[in-house]
Amino acid sequence: MNDNKIPYKIYLSEDEIPKQWYNVRADMKNKPAPLLNPATLKPMTAEELGAVFCDELIKQELDDNTKWIDIPDDILSFYKMYRPSPLVRAYCLEEKLKTPAKIYYKFEGNNTSGSHKLNSAIAQAYYAKKQGLKGVTTETGAGQWGTALSMACAYLGLDCLVYMVKVSYEQKPFRREVMRTYGATVTPSPSDTTEVGRKILAEFPGTTGSLGCAISEAVEAEATREGYKYVLGSVLNQVLLHQTIIGLETHTALKKYDIKPDIIIGCAGGGSNLGGLISPFMGEKLRGEADYRIIAVEPASCPSFTRGKFAYDFCDTGKICPLAKMYTLGSQFIPSPNHAGGLRFHGMSPILSQLYHDGLMEAVAVEQTSVFEAATTFARVEGILPAPESSHAIRVAIDEALKCKETGEEKTIVFGLTGTGYFDMVAYQKYNDGAMSDYIPTDAEIEKGFAGLPAQP
């Protein structure tokens, strides 16, 4: 099974942890469009963003030109608790599929939060602490981001207020309790604790919530508390920047064995994991140094890339955040209460949206029963129970490997395994019981979301 040339797990040494984050915007000919003030439709200034975000994070958010940004020593020290993460050759999956393809996955679940989200959580918490803040507010979908942020805040002695999408709050009680164990206050969203939450509940009675709803509540909570700032787990430029440590480690590990991937695959909700994984490879593509086929995988129930519009839209349902130009289903789109978890955001990262719009990457939407079929196959042969989000990437990695089986091509596939699914057992139970169904929004439902798009500048 093992050809004895490539180890099962390619580990980097502690000294090989990247010392800088890579800013892919510096290599983009077409930069992502700026965030706009919804009142003036003019680009948000650092001063305006300062009402919500930490000062140093604003600098990172607005910097389109600095290619390499130093990682502070304190953050590097924290990274060493769980980084570098392994790049794994999926020999057992290859054998199961009888494919000539070579499959690798970058595993980000080897920390207590269970996902890649800790890479940005510690960075954002560090800058908040450095600014002298008391605490931070945030939203979380499936709970990985909230868990990671609660860990980072506990480590640094910061308060952490989390608004958790109601359907996940109910489906994932143990993830909620991990957050509380680390000292976070967790509120199901939409809630009656904020003005915008009460407004959403009145407009959408009985709603199970969305990331857009939770963002609105978290931003309002920040605005009404002295000494707090809002932090976000995906979508924004600063978050993708921090997550490039994933791709940089992957790139270094592959170069150790002179491996060049043909296909790079990542799940996509807001875009933090995908953007982090592909950035150094995309940089090579942008500079004309190499070419890769890059695939974003999203849930068919929330198909921002494949059925969305490239337009300016609010990042939140309550329409209190800046406008971002992205592939979006409309801020009023409320996805079905399925198990795509953290992939249930109505829009996509402006960076990834621009790259997709420019034809530099592909996107595919998959249904959740096929996602859990892939997850089960992977778990049985590779020994890791994957998160539902990660399993979207597994689905397409398997599909591409089976295409290689048909054609006889020996392509090299790399995908991101963003985390573990040990807090997602309600979803696995429904799949195992045959009670899981697929939901694809109708054209009418998609158009209803588009109807709420703001006037375009």
C-alpha cells in the first residue's frame, strides 16, 4: 500500500512554522473591492472601521500591497502548541477507491477547538489584548469559531461573548458547553437580547437563524459595551491572511518530497479555510510560476458561488455592517436548518469572490447526503471522523479520484481537512438512521434573497 517513498504523515519541524503570513492581495491584478459605508457608498476608512474592529486588524484588512506580514512572537509561541499540523497521504482511501490518484489532506483538527479556526482566533484575541480591551464579541455557525475564540480569550484573559446560530446551538450542545467551559457567554441567535435580534424574530417568526443574523447581534453587542470590539471568524481579508499558515505549511511539506499538486480542494462557507489553504498556490498561479486546478466546494443548500450574484451586499441580516462586494445570495437569505454548519453564510470572501470572478478557481455545490456518504467512507478507512464542513471537500476529492480511476490519470489531489466531527453526532445519527434529507433552494427562494440586495454603487 505505502510505496515507501512518501510517509503517511509529512511533518515539518517546529522551526519550519512560517514566521510571516502571506497576503495574496499583493499579487492580485484585480484587487478585491473595498468595503463600503452603507450610508455614503464610499470606501470605509480606518477611522470608520475603528468603531468595530481592533486597530492592528484594520491595518491588515485594508492592506492590499504588503506581501509578507510578520507573525508576532507571542502568536508564534501559541501556534507551537499545535502547529505545524500534518500533511497526510491518504493511502487507505486511495486503496479503497482503487484509484491511481495520489490523495493528500492537510489536517487542522489536532487542537482542542477541533478546527483551523484557532489560527485566526489567537491572532485576533492577541491584537485585542494588545489594544487594552476588556473583551470581544462574535458569531459562530457550527461552533468551531466560537470554540476557538473562547480558547484564545481564556488564554489571554479576555471576555468572550458568542452569538451562536440557533439551529447549531440546539444541534451541538456539547460544542456550546466547550465554549462555556473556556469562559465564554453563549447566546442562541436570533435572540431577544438585542434590538436587531428582536427585529429579526418579528420578521422571521420561528427562524432557526443564520450567520448573518448572528453577526448583526454580535456587532450590536460590541457597539453597546465599552472596551469591547467585534471579531469575525471568516470572510474578511484579515482572517484569510491569518489562515495562510495552512497553505504555507502545506506548500513547504509538498516541496520536501518534490510533490506538485494538480488539484487543490477546500470547503467554502465564508472562505477562511479555502483561502488559507490555496493562497500560496494561488500566488504562484497569479505570478505565472505554476498552474493548479482549484475547487471550492459549497453546500447545495447555500450556494453562494454557484447560484449567487457578484454584488455589493450587507454581511449581516440586520443590515448594520459595511457592504462587501462578494458572491452572495442576499443578506435576507436564510438557509435551511441542515448540517452544513459553518458553511451556511449567505456570502463569500471578497478575495475569493474576485478570484472566482476572474476565472482563477472553480466552484461546485454538493448535497448533504452525498457529503455524509463521503464522510463515512473517509472515517472508516482513514480513522478520523471529519467535520461536516470538511466532508464537502472530501466528497469532491473522492469524485475527482474516481474520475482518475476512469481515465487512468495519476493526478495528485490535495484537500483541506478543516477539523473533526466529534461534536456533530446529531448529524451523523440522522445520516445513519436514514433520516437525513437534501434541500436545494428553489429559484424563487434565491430570487427573494436577491430582491433584498442594496442599490449598487
